[in-house]
Amino acid sequence: MSHLTIPEFQRQKKEGKKITVVTAYDALFTQIVEQAGLEVILVGDSLGMVVQGKSNTLSVTMDDMLYHTRMVASAAQRALVIGDMPFLSYQVSVEEAVKNAGRLLQAGAVAVKLEGGHSVVDRVEAMSNFGIPVMGHLGMTPQSVNQSGGYKVRGKEQIEADKILQEAKALESAGAFAVVLECVPSSLAKKITHELVIPTIGIGAGQECDGQVLVLYDVLGLFDDFVPKFVKPYAHLKADALQALTRYKEEVECGKFPSDAESYQ
Ligand code: KIV
């Protein structure tokens, strides 16, 4: 089975076909995501929160991202795997950004994602020139949580909305193949989507984007420490897991498990 390519990914916008993206961090869930027919996986630095249990994504390292990208990429048969660039892997210099992006490709990602607008345009340009496909990320950018003071909707004021639109255009001109719009008003996401040739992928950005992305554990109802308004849980796996583990413990304690069916005669 061949992997979805960047041109095929981009063609979906021209064809008016919505793009569904989800995060994954390991081989087992990569297989489940693919069996469900999803073709784009982001190995997000959200793993800092949902896998590592941290309160934000800032402590995620390149080594963490390489480890999880390898697991996802080696399990993926069809999906286009995008590796997220963690905090400090691209901010310091263009050289470090290109090198770290290249390391994610060596780990099996086909593209990388980084956060920011004008401040990263030179990084996006350099990576694109060297054949590294880059996805931008604008609006609420979790790696800037200390500056923004929390996970808040961005672009509600006209000045900020105009800046986000200009940054989206600048990322496109620099060679980005797509851009994530996180927590921006639907009207702004609609305008950006119409003005860009490249696909917009929304998260908390309304239904006019060319595609949507969500964190896998949010989709499955596994992570309920913090559930933003834009999340729709399509399952309640945390409740199922709690019930299963409670029953397992009860059955071990009362001698019901293992029964003859789970024993060798
Ligand atoms: O890290 C991540 O999972 C992300 C998406 C939610 C866009 O950046």
C-alpha cells in the first residue's frame, strides 16, 4: 500500500474533499487510526500532556519526538505522518531548525509542523528549499502559553485577525504545504481558507477549514483532565477502561479470574 503524498493531500482542497487529521503517538493506535480509514497522522507534541502527564508541551524534547515518530512511522502503511517540532527545536536558528526537521524525516515523518508566523517564515523557507514539507500552525500556539497567559481564542480583535491572515499568507509564500488554525473565530478561519491555495486544518476554528485535526485521546474520550469547547468525544474509553479494570480487580480478588477457560489443563 502506498503512502498518501503531499501533492495528494493538497489536491483534496481543490477537489473539495475535507481532510481528517488525528494525532497518534504509538504503533497500536496508528494501526487503529488507519483501519478507520484516516490518512493523515500528526505525531503532536501534545504527547507532553496526554502521554507524559505534563501541564503544557514545553518540556517535550527532540528525543521524545523522534522516539514517538519512529513508532508511528514504522506502523503506518498508508498514512502521511507529520512530526511536530518541539519547543526549542526550531526557535534558536535556521540551521538548527533545518537539522531538527531533517532528523524527524530520518525517523520516518514525511513532513514537519512548527508553530508561529512571521518569526518562523525564514525557517519554513529554508526547510522547503531543502525538500522538507512544512505545516504551519497559527492562532492559539501552545508553545507560547507563557506569553499568552493561557489557552485562549486568538484573532477576535480585528488587528490580531489581520495579523493572523497576513502570517498565513507569509507561510504559504515561504513554501508551507498547509497550515493549522487553532482556536480562532470561524469567520477568520473561513477568510484565511478562501484566501490561501494551501489547505487549512482547523482545531477550534469552525467548519469552513479544509480539514480538521483533533488529539486522538480527546476523540476517544480517554483524556478528561481538560476538555476544550472544540473537542467532541466520539467514544468514552476512559469510562470503559475504568469499568474493565475495576471488574478485573474484583474477579481476581473473589477468585473468579482466571477460570478454567483461561487456564491450561
Ligand atoms: O500537538 C498537537 O497535537 C497539535 C495539534 C492539536 C494541532 O499541535
